[in-house]
Amino acid sequence: MANPLFDALFAPLSGRSSRLLVLASGAEISGDALFRMVARTANALRGAGVGPGDRVAAQIAKSPEALAAYGACAALGAVFLPLNTAYTAAEVDYFLGDATPRVFLCDGATCEALAPVAARHGAKTLTLNADGSGSLAEAAEGQRDLITPADRGPDDLAALLYTSGTTGRSKGAMLTQANLLSNAEVLVDLWRFTDRDVLLHALPIFHTHGLFVASNVSLLSGGAMIFLPGFDLEQVLAALPQATALMGVPTFYTRLLDDRRFTRDLVGHMRLFVSGSAPLLAETHVAFEQRTGHRILERYGMTETNMNTSNPYEGERRAGTVGFPLPGVELRVMSDGREVAPGQVGVIEVRGPNVFKGYWQMPEKTAEELRADGFFITGDLGMVDAEGYVHIVGRQKDLVITGGYNVYPKEVELLLDEVPDVLESAVIGVPHPDFGEAVFAVLVARKGSALDGEAALAAIRDRLARYKQPKAAVVVDSLPRNTMGKVQKNILRDTYKDWFKR
């Protein structure tokens, strides 16, 4: 029986006595120990009724047990649905209602609030805490530590990741076994990962970057991971001497550069620094190279496709670009139904084994964004220069990427517009030295009201995940509009582009 993802990522761990995970405490977990954790977790989930094709939603902290839950879903042929730990109960309610998972994994601290939500949508709730305890761990404790993986094919679903739409309604991107595995195989080869690498892993694992890039690449190459619960500056600085590679978002690099202890000597042994999930400012590129002698490798990916392009491992890593299409990935820039010439801007489209299968239960939306010839319309505006480097110059959709997380303005605007003194709002992304982009709100007050921007933001604070909350707001007399009445957000972005440089 074949199960491509499990066979490539987790089966090789059986019998591996060398370390796989190094935790913040200094404790080490061998490959074999994680394999047996995966097997026990899979058997526990099977006992909870999970089988091939069933969805398992997980809003849990990063931990070895959380990684094992992903491996367990791969073993069972289940569809893994990781959810941002910052999502509110209202947001989780939508995802569970849409995906209808068999099992919902959550932290014990949120179980009381979320278990009724899960039950309403037919999901059984199990808990998994950051320290590895919880009802899932209890159910796994007495299980066999061997597993016969379910028979799966390359086109079978392996994961469901939600990405918001500009209308505010989230879409579930269906990722197959082949989507995930093919991308990991390309990146291992392109970025020269081997079993001698130690990846400093400080990314969340509810996100494509941390789970399907960082973790999959390390698992596939047979290397080890320093598995930190998140980016803590002290922990990262302490761990760097033991690592060979770091994958991060721009925030990681700006915070490191802000500390004088981050020196050329500290990272002289490092092989690779990768950045993605948000635009890396050219000034960060320059400052990092001056400080360390290393040039950050920037790449470009999406929830629906995993990675699409990368600057070269060998050759010029050009600031302001995301490099070249990955081997096996075709990229074209389109405008008015035609591919544009080099240097001209249009909408980026990609085709390859990494491109998702479509949107969960949204055939019309799938047909809108996946062309009949297999090209996916990314919605990103870009151009390819004369030397083949891909430049991302904007987003056709008003997506804001802040600290590596996607925020769609419409969702925030709908809540701001409900604030009593707000007549209307426009939410944009503006450059931020730490987060790449910051969510920024432009508000128009109702006639006769004395609207305070900070008070408006406070009014919606409990209704949005923290990363979606605007970092600042201004009150204006009116929003700029074109002759069709559409708000001209490009004007707003230009007006407030230097807000966080003050």
C-alpha cells in the first residue's frame, strides 16, 4: 500500500536513533521517538472515528505532539486543517461549519468555549496542550506505536488551508499529497538541504511557511530542527550557534538586526537564511549583508500553491525580487488575456505540481481562479525583468501581509463600519519596518460625531485575531473615490506610506 506523503516524510523516521527535534529546554527527540508518537496519535484518532478523507481541524500550540498530529493525519489519509491559534471563537465557528471535521483539536484552556462550537458542527473535541498533555495524549498513551498507513494516491487531499477572500468569506484551499510532496522535493534540492542540516524553526506550524516548507523540507532531507515555540529573540540568539539554516519572515531579521549581539561571528557557520510570507525591504537586505556577510534568500509562495519562485542558492540573490520560477513551475504575467513582455506589469499566473486542486465546496470560485489550462490566477501584480527575475509590485486584491500573515481589508472594514461613530472605513497596508506591512485604518466620522480613531480600534479588538487589528487609524473628512465611486486605495497607500517612519 502506498501513501506518498507519509512514506516520504514520516516512515523514514522509524528506527532513526539520531535527534530530530531539539526543544527550547534543550531536550532532544529522536526520529524514532517521533515516529512512535505519530503512530500512537494516529491510532488514537482512528479510535475517534477518523478515516481517509476525514478532516481533522487543529487550533493548537506548536509542539512535538502537534507535529505528530500532522503526521498522524498523513498516516490515516485524513485531511489536516491547521488553524491560527489567534482565531476567535467566531472565526473558528466558520471554519468548522465549512469544513465539517470529524475531530477538532484545541488547547485545554479554550475547550470550554470551543467544544460547543465543534459539537454544533458534528466534530468531536479532543485537547492538546503546549506541554503535550490533554485528552488526545491520554487517548494515545495506551495505543500501539506502529501504524499501517492508509492507501493514498498523489491526487488525494492531504491538507485544507483557509485563505480569506476580499469579500471576507474564507476559502478552503485543497492541497493534495502531490502538491505538498513535490514542492518539498524541489526545495530540498534547490536549497541544498541534507541530513547534516539543523534548521532553526521558530515559525508557527499552522501556516504554509512553517509546516509545509520548513517542516516538510527538514523531514524530507533527514535533517534536524531546533523546534522553538515561536520567535523569542533570546532563544533564537542562543540557538543560532547550533543551526545551519533559518527560515523566517522579515520581522525575524529586523529584530535580529536591532540587537548588537547579532554579529558576523555568531552566524559565521550558517549556510542559509530564507525569508518569505511578506515583502522584505531592500534596506533590510543591505543591512543584513553588511552585518553578517550573508545575503538573505527571498522566495514567493501562496497558500494555494506553496512555493512558486526562489532567488538562487548559487548566483545573485537580488533584493526587491523573488527570484526565478521553481523547477517544474511555469509562471506568466498576464494583462487583458495576453502574456505581457518582460518589464511590463500584469497579474501573475502559475502552473505546476504545486498548484492546489481548488477551493473546498466552492466550484464557482475555483473556476474563476483556476484556468482550464491549469494556470492559477494569483491576483498578485508583478513583472519579470529582462534577466528573468520575478518582481512582486502589488496585489490586485487588497491583501495585506503583516508579519507573514494574510489580512483581507474587507473583513476588518465590515467590523469598523459597525462602530457607532464610523460612517465608513478603508483598510490598507502600509510599509512597516518590523512587520513588512502594517494594517492601517482610514475612517470617516458620522456627521456631528467626535470620532476618535483609537477608540474605534478598541471597539473591534475582541472581535478579531490580534494580527488583523489595525496598528493605527486616522480620521478624515472623506475617502478618495474614482468616477465610479470606488475608493482609491492606491491614493491612501501613497498618502500614508511614511506613517511608521515617523
